[in-house]
Amino acid sequence: MTDQNIDLSTMIEARSDQVNAEDLIAGPVTVTITDVTRGNAEQPINLFTDVFGPRKSFRPGKSMRRILVAIWGPDGAAYVGRRLTIYRDPDVKFGGVAVGGIRISHASHIGEAQTVALTVTRGKRAPFTVRPLPDAPSPSKIPADIETRIDGMDDVEKLGQMVGWLSGLHGEPRERVDGLIARVNDRIADLSSGAETVEEAAS
């Protein structure tokens, strides 16, 4: 007998402790997995990420869990440090209602696109493809406040050492490095000019 008091709206309310489809309305987001913990029977895995932080986990549904196992294997601990691009799919249904859900479009640590047959409706399956995610750029070796440091330095010798350090950097944007070297040289010139002025005044 059908229960006439089932209210589906209570089953689709967004939870504040997990990443929801609404969080991705602005567009796809690429995340790095920072921790993996066990969930409950309904949502057995919590994927914590750099983007959403330790208080809001991505809890992939059954279809996306199958994708993860297919592309990365069953060892959830190995997922830490890996990256995913997730997006909102407005066509995902719950209880026959299109409520939107989270899908995975790209993943790191796969050499080529991976296609898995997923159940769409009862008795019907469709291919779902996850594409490789390019390697993340290496973190910059240049401090974020380097301009402030340069402008505050008064030691010409140390400034000269900084020019040598900047010249030896690899993997940094050339324009960025050249601009910083020019800034250091300008600072050296300013200090040298100031020193000459002081000497002239003293004489």
C-alpha cells in the first residue's frame, strides 16, 4: 500500500556539511582531495577538498563512486592528493524529481579518457566518460610579498644576491622574473644614487 504521507521535499534539502549541486551553479570546480573518511551506509565516503575545506565534504553518489573505483581503484586512502573537476548536472533525478546532482568530468592520475557504463534508469545503461585532468602547475618559488621585500631592502649586496637568485629560477614565467630583476636593479640604483648624494653633501 502506498504511503500517502511521503514528502519528497524533505529528502532533497541541501545539507550544510556536504558539497551540494547548488554550490556548483556558477560552473565546474577543480578540487584537490585532502582527506578521505568513511561515511554512513547511504553515503559511505567523504572526500574533503582544498576548495570546500574540512567542514564540507564531497559525498559522491553511487554512480560517481563507481566511476572513482573504475578510474582510481578501491583504495580510498590513495585518493589523497589527487584532483577532480566536478560539476552540477541539472538532469539528475531523485524519486523521479529532477533535483540536480554532482558529476565528475575530469580526473588526475589517468592517462586517457575512461568510459564506464552507468545505470540511467532501471534496465537502461549509458556510457559516462571522465577525461584526464592536466597536471597542476607547480607552486611558485617566488614569495607573494617579494615586491614589498625588494622595496624595503637597503643592503646593496643582498639585493645583488637576489638578482642572482632570480636569474637562476626555472619554471617561473619569464616576464615575471625579468620584471622583478628590473625592480631589484632599480632599487640598487636608487640606493647607490642616495649614497652618492650623501657623500657629496658631506664633502
